[in-house]
Amino acid sequence: MKAQSSSMSVLVLTTLFAVACGPAVADVAVGTAAPAFSLKNLDGKTVSLADFRGKPVVLEWINPNCPFSRRHSEAKTMASTAGKHPEAVWLGINSTNGGSGDFVAPEQHRAFNAKNGIGYDVLYDTSGETGRAYGANTTPHMIVVDKNGMVAYNGAIDEGAMSGGKGNYVDAALTALSVGKSPDPSTTKPYGCSVKY
Amino acid sequence: MEPWSLYPKSRACGSIHHAATVAAIALSLFALPEPLAAATGAWSTTPEAKVRLISGWSAAPASETDLDLGLDFELAPGWHVYWKNSGDAGYAPKLDLSATPEVTGSKLLFPAPHRLDLPGGLVSFGYENAVVYPIAGRWHGAPGKALHLRARLEYLVCADECVPYAAELALLLPAADPEANAALDPESSERLARFRRQLPVDSSEVAGAPAVAVHAEAGAPPFSVLVLVAEGGKFSAASPDLFFETHPFFALGKPELSIGASGLRFRVPFRPFDETKSPPATAEIAWTITGLEGQDGPYALTGRGTIPLPARQSSRRTTWVAALSLLITAAALAFWRRRRRSPNPHP
């Protein structure tokens, strides 16, 4: 009888463990709550996702030293999409590790932003904690959070490295959200350099 | 690469002109009857990679036949190019042969991939050092017809950083001598064959290969679990690994491998990309197992099938089930203890 009760405890423990610890799969699923974050912008001011509840928020993983990020910055892909959607908040997140050769100090980042017409906030995530919470793999990697704080789109900025900027998924997602629809597609495969965690 | 114009042109793009010049110089120097190195196009060279077209043929066959071509990469140390599913970042090379109308249905084939760990736990699937992607398709040959292959290639090469390139590649094969049998170029055909042997194959094509069965089980929400079992046959597996083609609905996690007496068992957590859509009842899964070893050397297996998916429980429901099972267990234990303590009324 003693053996039976201990095996029952094992069963209970196993059940609890299985509930508490899901296996790690990168990417945050569409339709789930966007992970909260509080990060510092280039001026050292703290910016939190929670500040923008009630508005759609676009998160763009950015690295000025990545050719893909640079190309989209120079082509104003992000700045012009942000400009088309004043109803949304656009945030750049730089998750490059502070020790990486790709890390860009605030002064240089400000110069890069100014040169490329980036007027939106860029936030440092040098620990990579926020990038990992979102499963951000590439620069650029785009997440659109709806006004209720739920992930509405996860993926690439557009149809691909080869598309020459065609088929802007984030523009389409924001347009869908503005008329109360769900983005379609809601997920695509992001492309670009790997995030330098 | 400064500034990043859409695609940096590689510095020495191969061209028919270029190949013809090389051949002309070779002819003038050595007075040989045939152009030299016809079975390989000129290298397109960048600091990170060299790439060219190669053919197993030394001359263009005079009738319609399957292509004997490959896209030949040599990579600088530490740099890689990609498998068809590139993993967390990157993309596979894209080759466009539409400028050569005598070649139809062309597509790149992908040798068995390698798992490449990137900083921060990201992972890419691809190739380091060297790879030849064999090119499938048809050559519509005819007597006296030479093969002027012109290709546009777009590829991404990455180490810690990534550089995208576009290149124009060319290959010029003279028409085959109608009197001679199909002529093979020994060096190129050996190189192509070496990488063709690395293409993943169906179980039925390898003596002693295990049978592979795939099914999906419920997991801890929001996850389900794909289970691949490779059993039977006669094989060894020094460092087996499992890869999937990119799936339109599901994010697939890292495979967990257990090796038993009867074979290999991989468990792979997966969950939908989009929790707002009801998941399909079935899923098409295309898998590749690498690192197997048989009597004729190493090989990789691939397969594709549609499997039923387990009904998913919502996280909330599972939490309730867990809480309920905890309560029932506690109640059962308490009841059992009380029964043990209380004297038995009917000895």
C-alpha cells in the first residue's frame, strides 16, 4: 500500500511538471498575449509595451550592421509603413548583445536613424530577454500587437529578400486591424540576418 | 559591401563571353581541339564564397535527357549556405534557368543538411566548407546542339553576419560528337556523384534501412508532440539528426532523440503559429533523418506523409484537469488513511 501511495505522488508531481514546463519552441503564437517588456530607448528613457495599450504596436527587430536591416532602413520600408499608419505605435528593438561586433552605441544608432528617416523609438535589449520572449530570430523580424495586447502578426516585413519590397505584410496587418479584421496572413517566415544574441 | 545596393554583384560573374575568352586563350596557348574545362562554368567569387555551375557531361547530349548539372559552392571558413528549410534565419539559394529554354523543369536538390548552431541558441540548417546542389530537370538536346546555360542565382551566405548576393552564372558545353557515346567529364561527374550520394532517399532505396513511422500525440498545451520511430533493418547511427521542411501551420521545436535497442525515437514538440485559427485535423509532414550508416556508407532518409493530429486541449482546460486530478488524489489519499486508522467493524 505504501508503494501505491508513493507512485500516486509521483503521478501528481509529473502532472504538475508537465503543466509548468512546456518544451521550448521559438516564436510567440498569434492570438496569445504579447510578452510585456520595459526597455530603455537611445536616450535612456524607459519605454514599456503597457504604455501603448489601446493602440496597435509594431515591433521591428533592427540591427544597423545587418545588410537586410540596413537595406530596409535605407529604402525607408519601415519609416514609410509607420508613416502610413499614425494609429499605430512603431518600436525598433535592437537585441544585439553588447559584446557583439554588431553592437551599435546610442550615438551611432542616433546617426543611423537620422540618416534613414527613422523617427520612431529604438529600444535596447542587450540582454536579449525580450527578443527571446518573442522568439525574434532575424533582423528584421516583425511582430504586430493589437490594441488589446494580443499578438496579431508574426513574421517578415514583406514577401521576401527577393521581392524588392513587394507585398508588405505589416502594412496589410495594420490595415486589417484598423477595420476590425484579423491579419491574413497572420504568420510568415521572417528573413534576414540572425539576431546577434 | 558599401552601401548595400539591392544585391551586390559578385566581382567575377561568369559569362559565356568569359568562358569563351578562357577557351580562346587556352586554345591559343595549347592548341587543343576542345575548349578546356567545359564541364565547369567560371567561378563567381566573393570574399565569402565561390560558386559556379558544373556538369557531369563534357558535351551536350544529342537527345532529350535528364540534366546532369550542379550548383557548386566553395565557402570561406566559418561561412555557410542553406538547406531548403534554412532554420531560424537565412534562406536557400534560388536558381533561375528560365533564360535557357532548352532546359525545363529545373529545380535544386538538397543534400543532407547539417545543424549549425548560432549565437544565442538560434539554429540554421545548411552546409559549411563545400556543397554541390544537384539540379534536376530535362535537357532538350538535338544533334549538333550545344548547351549554353545561363543562370541567375540569388543566395545568402552567413557566418555570424550574413551577406546576400546575386550572380549571373554560365556554362558552355559543345554539342556531343554524334559518333561518340555520351561523354562524361571525370572530375565534375565524380564531384556531382559525391553530393548526389548525400541526397536523402526513401527507405526502400537503401538495403537495411529502418522503417520510419510518424504519428502525433497530445502534449502539454499549447504543445503537441510529433513522434518519429525508425526501427528494423540493419543500420547504425553515429550522430543521427532530424529535420523538417518548413510547415505552414506549425512551429516545430528541437527534436529529442532516444536510442533504444530497436532503433531511434525522436520526439518533437510543435504548436500552431496562430492560436486564433482552428488547427487542421491532419498535417502533411516532410521529414529527413541524417547520420545513418549502412553497409554502403552514410546515408539520409526522407519521407512525407499526412498524419492525423490529436485534438488540442486549451491550456485553461488542462490547468483545471490538473487541479482536479490533484484534488481527487488528495481526497483518495485522505480517505485511504482514514480507513486504515479506523478499526474494521467486521473482522
